[in-house]
Amino acid sequence: MKTNKHLQTLLFNWPAKVLSLVFALLIYAFIQYSTLETRVVTIPLSVQLPEHLVAESLIPQKVDVQIKGNESIIYLVDPASITASIDFSDVRATGIAARSVVLIYDERVFDSAQISLLASPSQYRILFAEGQDL
């Protein structure tokens, strides 16, 4: 009889209890996300171009990288440990080609410290034309 009474107590007004739990989890997630800081560093960008086409627009040389995480950790990150590249070498036709910036870093270290990286802008567009015969 006692277990039936405990079950009734647990199930009494259960929608309010579930809603309270959901709100508590949302508040916890909001506080965790809002305490993250962002540090922006500029690093060199390696660009691979196709051999048979000429870039008509400017070729980017640098990219901004947003480092997000706990403030006490993100300032310990050495920007030299992050490399950025874009590969346009597979472009075969003239016109505008877009490629995403690829960030290369030691994922084990960054994931264990709960640090995330984001290139800004995350992609570049370059106008290509036929190469000139010399």
C-alpha cells in the first residue's frame, strides 16, 4: 500500500513538475552559453588555385578566427597552432567559384577544453577567367 501512495505522490500534478524540469534545464543551458567568451585572431590563409585559370578577383591572404570558450582558457590558445586553407584547385570552368575555409587544429585538445573555432567569413568567392598564353 505504501508504494501505491508514493506513486500517487509522484504522479500528482505531473505536468507542472515536468514543465519545471524543462525550464530549469533551459535556464542552465542559457547560463552556460551566455558565459562563453569570444576571442578573435587573424591568421594567414593558404589558397590553392587551379593551374589553367587566372583569378580575376582579389585572393584573400588572411582570415579571422573566432575562438569561443571559457575566458580563462581561450587566451591560452596559440593562434600559430591553427592553420586555415581554401582549395580552389578542382575548379575547371570560368566564372565565380565559392569554397569554404578549412581550419586545421588538434581537435582532441580543443574538444577536451570545450573550445570551438569558427572562421569569419566561413567561405570565399573568387572570379576565375581563362589563363593567358605566354
